[in-house]
Amino acid sequence: MTVSHPRRPAHPKRRRPLRRLFALALLAAVCFLFGPTLLERVTYKLEYRDLIEHYSIEQGLDPALVASMIYNESRFNPSAVSRVGARGLMQIMPETGAWLAGKFGEAANYTPDRLFDVNTNLRYGCWYLGYLARTFGGDVVKMAAGYHAGQGRVAEWLKDPAISPDGRTLPVERIPYPDTKQYVERVVKTHAIYRKLYWEN
């Protein structure tokens, strides 16, 4: 008795290299046409643009700076939780969220889980960043350092001549906390990138 087997397609493996070559050629063509901008937009994505612009304008902030802060804090993940418990897009600590809720007259209804709500997190985060902007005269380095290490710590650094020789500026290279120094460096770098990619026409 002869057993028949279904016929297999001839040389199925040959098709895969062709598909890969086609995909690589297509990617190369796209990169050639659009340059590094396309790749940068994939790396430095922008979500919630309308809300970012709304609350940035409301607080007198550069939306590119807010986007940079979100990128460095949570990579635009509204469910992000840090190892110390900071929550949401702008990584707000629950106790800071309670303080901010009081500023908005929302203390009675506040729970830490509200920080996972995109609208609430951006509203609170932009208000706080605006507060830092007013405190530090819009200096991005001091604002970012204050957001990361606390405004009180930055005020102390400005009083220390070994850190701030003039008592007004905060040289990034002299920030004594390595984590804060690296954070500020990243914010300054990505601030320029977000401005170039999304807000310079």
C-alpha cells in the first residue's frame, strides 16, 4: 500500500532571506528619505501632546521641557511605579500628590491611585514644575534638580560656594548627588531633542 504525503512547497527557506532583504531595503529607503528624524521620533516618542501643551501653557512652561521630564520619568507610561513608590507619567510621590490635591481643593477625594490618571498626573506635575520655575527663575537645571532632589536641597546647594560660586547658578558638573546630576544631564539633553523634533517648525 502506498501512503501519499502532502506535497511540501519547494525550498521554503529561500523565501525568508528575500523577505528580510526586502524589509532591510525598505527600512534603508525610509531612513534615506526621512533621515535621522524618523528614528529619533521612534526613540523619543510623544504621547498626550494636547494635554501636555494645555497644562504647560497654563503654567507658563515650555511643553518640550515637560515632554522631556515625562520621557525621563516614565517613558510615557501612565502606569509606571518607581522603586520608591512614585506614580504615573511624571512620577509623583503619593504624599506630594496629597499636597498638590490640596492646592487644587481636591484633598477630600484624593487617593494615591489618582496619580495613574493621565489628566490628573499632568495637571499636578505641571503645576509643581511651574512652581519650581517660579522659584528658580525658569532655570532648567535648577528646576530639574529640584524636581529630582527637592527644592530645599537645591536651595542648600546654592548657598554652598563649593557648589555654586555665585549663589545663583547651579553648574551641572558640581551637583553633589550622582543620580541627580545624571538626571539633570538627561533632561537638558532630551529637552533640546523634543524641542527640535516637535516644537520647531
